[in-house]
Amino acid sequence: MRGLRLALALALVVPAGARADEPGSPASGAPPGAPGPDADAPGEVIVITGLRLPRSRDDVPAAVTVIGRDQLRRSPHTLVDDLVRELPAVGTFRRSSSEIADPTSQGLNLRGVGPSGVSRALVLRDGLPVNDPFGGWVYWRALSPLGIDHIEVVPSGGSALFGNFALGGVLQVLSRPIEGRSLDAVAVGGSLAMRRFAARATERLGEFGVELSGEALHTDGYPPIVAAQRGLVDGPAASTHGTAAARLEHHRGASTAHAAVRVFTEALDAGTLHTTADVRTATYDAGWELARGPGTLGLQLFGGQQRFDQERARVSADRATASTASHQRTPSNNQGAVATFTARPLGGHAIVVGIDAQRVAGTATDALAPLMIQPGTLVTRAAGGQQRFLGAFAQDAAQLTPALELAAAVRLDAWQDLAARRTLTLGDGSATTTRLAGASELQLDPRLGALIHVSRELAVRASAYRAFRAPTLNERYRPFQVGTVLTAANDQLRPETLWGGELGTQLAVSGISLQATAFGNQLRDAIANVTLAAPMDGATRQRQNLGKARILGLDLDLAWRPGASWTVRVAHTFSDGHVTAAPAQPALAGKRLAQAPKHRTTVAVTYDRARIATITAQVRYLGRQFEDDLNTQPIGAVVLVDARAERGLGHGCSIFTSVQNLFDRHYLVGRAGIDTEGAPLTFELGLAYHAPLAPRSR
């Protein structure tokens, strides 16, 4: 604590000067000199995710939340999953940060729609999917905050515009634009031997713009297993990651082209001997856009190679010894394309039509390490296949009167599983390959929304929608283990579908803005990790389709600016999700959805004065939830306090410090056979540098 107090004091007493946290600084995550969205500042905020075209947030007939450049700069958190979880409507499968959590537990859910390791929401970066194509989870640490302009969250069914994965909504990360020559750098050190270095450089040469960026982070971590259950094989969960990216843009007249290549590596020690996870990804994309007259035509190509390796342990009952139980390797690849056309053919109408396609292929291979190998002992299990997706959509957003706006969208998706097979190898070297049945289906997803401006200050909006998510190759073919619990795959899974709606109001008056949204969702064939009546090949749980689940709730978001230097934000999400029908598992009817708290609240107060400092204090409440589908393993509620302070040093430099879990609360994040807990009190101290120069052309 003495070191923490010293770090906070140092950040506050440094002599005032020019700030490095102005737009474009490493701390802000906003483009230099660009009017990026700021959800707290007065004036119009332009968003693109709600309608898949640029529109004022106040004119979108759906709830849209923006994490603007100032909120990114002020946040006590650095990693993107921690940043977005400051919004109560946003959750990941487990409460733990991606700094120590296995990537497969980092699926995104919005408003409590079916939390699991697989995302029930689509994550985009500049319009292209970020979700792992094989598993559906998100590699949050591959999204360096240094390159983010702002984040948009639409927490309602988005398949009518975005197709698969947008079951519960869409979260989009928008990159900082390349506007000229600039250099950003940040160096951070902190508790748990954490150190982070990141840099971003841009240049514009005539019609071309170039961006190079990279980030490296290491932490020795903390012991995630609770002290009472910890043994000799348990220790800190260390992790390391690195990113490198290059982006090129070309502008000529009405034509724009771009290309990008990104590489990401991550190595995680889960805190128990022989329990690790490693990730290697390389992704690429290229696009072209042409604006002529009232219309704009866009084309994007994307793809990547991914490899996920995971080692799991066999641990003695007293946790004194451990050995490797299995080593799993999952290589996968994907290729895709998106074409869109937007136009304003008639007064008051804005249309967008498009088509997209993606191919995914991958195989999970388990090299098992039984204690004793007999001729009939299973030693290797491999399963995988391919998925293909094709979708076409159309939307008309019409302003029928100055006070009334309607948006109607519909999308047809076709998806197919094919070339699936499973190979089992026994101890005598014999192997048996079984071709698995394929699957294919058509999905039609509509969405209708309306917005009525009752007055300049008050608007009412409503929407109804249908959305879907196809089971991933991971869910169909890859078993997984967390702690002592092994969950089996299921190649008979069906797609999840959701019917839902929301009704909300937005009010802006006298420095106060308020959004209140009531929502209801009916989730059918939800895929859940279901406890088996009897073990199956060592597995005690299996992925299965439930009958139906219902999620009802309310979002509240209040922003108040009592003065030019002060901002107060209060947000709360109430989400009540229950299983309403489970024909195959009647005992689940009436149970709450696992990993879904009823209540989440965030209160943040920020003081921002250029010549003094920027200080944020934040309180988060995470309600009680259950680890398992039978609701027998509760995870208690917790209140967490975080803070951040920054002070300009002059000449483009600033010093900042942040603290997470200020009061060192102990709280559970998982109970999969053994209890794990969240991070203790941690702090960081860092320097940021930003040196923008005037744009150049040659």
C-alpha cells in the first residue's frame, strides 16, 4: 500500500504542463485532431453499428452505448475486456480478466443472453469479425487500446444486419484513423511484476497512409486458486502476450483502399502445474470503397490462421502432485468476404444492402496421457470439419416525419457443416475414423425499429427482432476441461434462435442524459454445459440444446456533467434469465442461467482539468450468480473499487497511475471442481508520450 500511495501522490504533484492525454495520446485512444465520439460531451455522437451506416446516436431506433475517447482515457483499466465490462450490460463468461483467464472462457454476452465460453454476441473491428472462427470466443488481448478510437455496443439481437454470432447484439471496436505523422508510446510497470510496452506510429505520404503498431505485456500473475484449496502444485498464473500490426490506406478522389496484417501471440500459465494455454494468430484484411453520387459501394476480404494449444493436468486429491493428462492442439483457418451498397434513393430514406460469406475449417486433436496404456486404451482423439456461411441482407431506414423514424431490415443466412470426421487411436496403434453427419439450415431474421422524437429533449424507441447463432466447430467436436470438470462435445447440436424486443426512452436536458431500456428475449435451443446423470467417457457435463430460456430486464444509463471539469456516470443492468423448458433435462426448468448475475452496477466520477489532473474513481457491483446449470454452486456478490490519475509533464509526456480492487476484496470467479478467485489489489505506474506533427503530402 505504501508504494501505491507514493505512485498516486507522484502523479498529482508533478508540475502542470501541456498534456499528453489530448486526442491522439496513448491514454486517450482517439485520433489526433479528430472529432471522435465522446459519449459524455455535449453535441451529436455519430455511430455506425446500430444501422450499419453513419447516423446520430439520438436517431437510431435501438439502444446504443458508446465508450468514447475520453472514457477510454479515464478508465482505470487497460485491457479491452476489462474496459467493456465497465458497462453493466456487458459480460464475459467468467469475471476474471483476460490477463490471467484462459481465452476459451472469454466469450462475450450482452444483457445476460446465454453466458458461456462461446460468445453470444458478435465482436467486430472496423466492420470485420473478431470472434475466433473455430471457437467463438474472443482474444481480447489482441485488441491493443493504443489503436482504438472508440467502441460501440448494441445489446439487442443483430442478426438481421450481421448474421451469425449477433444473437445477443454487437460490440464494435473502431480504429483510430491515419491522419498524418504521429508517434505514440506508453511504458507501464506495476504489481505482480507487470510490465507493458506499446507504440504506434503513423505517416501520410500524399495519397498513402501507413500505420505500424505493437504491444507487449507480461505479468507474473497471482495464485487464482483460493488459499484453502491450494496445494503444492498451485502457484501464480503468469501470462505474456504480444501484438504487431501494419495498416496501409490509399485515398484518391472518391475511392479508398486499405489493407492490414496483424499477428498475435499469447502464453498463459493457469496457476497449476501442467495447465497452460497458448495462442498464435495471423489475420489479414483488405478493402475498397467507392462513393459516387448518392451511393457508396464497399468490398472487404478477410481471413486468418489460428492455433490454440492447451495442456491439462491430472492432479492428486491432496494437490501435492500433478502430471499431464492431455495436450490439445487446435489449428484452424478462415476466409471471408463482405460486399455492401448504401444509398439515399428517395428523400428521407437510407438503404443498405449486402452479401457476405465465410469458410471455417479446424480440427481439435487430444493427445491423452493415461496412467497405464493397454492395447484398448484411448490415446489420441481428433475431431473437426468445415463450416460455410452465406448471407444476404437489406435495410431501409426512413425518416417518415420530422418526429418519426422507422428502420426495417431482413436477412437470409445459409450455413452448412461438412467434411466432419472423428479419429480415435488406441494404445496398440490402431486408428478408427468415423465420418460424422453434416448439417445445414436456412435462417430468416427480421428486425423492425421505430423512434419517436416527442420533443427536442425526449425520444421514445422500440424494436423487435429475431436472431440466431450456429453451433461452432468447437462446440460440436472439441471436449474441454476446467479444473476437474470435463465437458464433452456434441455433434448433434442445433442452432440457437432468439426472439426479442426492447422499449426505451432517452432524455437529454441541462447537462443530464438518461437512457432507460426494458428488454425481453426468448432464447430457444440454447446451448449449455449440462450436468450428466452419469459420466460419459470421463465427462460429467456435455454441451446440449436446452428447450427454452427467457431473459427479462432493464438497462439504465445516466450521465451528468455538473461542471466543465466533472462527469458522473451511473449505469445499472437488471437481467433475469431462467430456463423455461428443458425436455431432455426436466430438472433444469426454472433454474437461472449459469454465470448470469441479476444485477450489475457501475458508478464513475471523473475530474478532468487540463492544468491540474484527470482523476477517475469507479465503483462496480457484481451480483450473485451460479457456476453451474443446476444452481448448486453459488458465486457471491462483490463490490470493487478502481481509480486512475494522470498528470501532464509537458512536451507531449504524461505520467499516470491506476489501481484495481483498491480494498483488496477476495471474490470467486469460478467453481469448476475447485474454487478460483479474482485479482487482488493491483496498481500500475506509467509514462505516455504523444508527438503529432502536421500532416504531410508529397
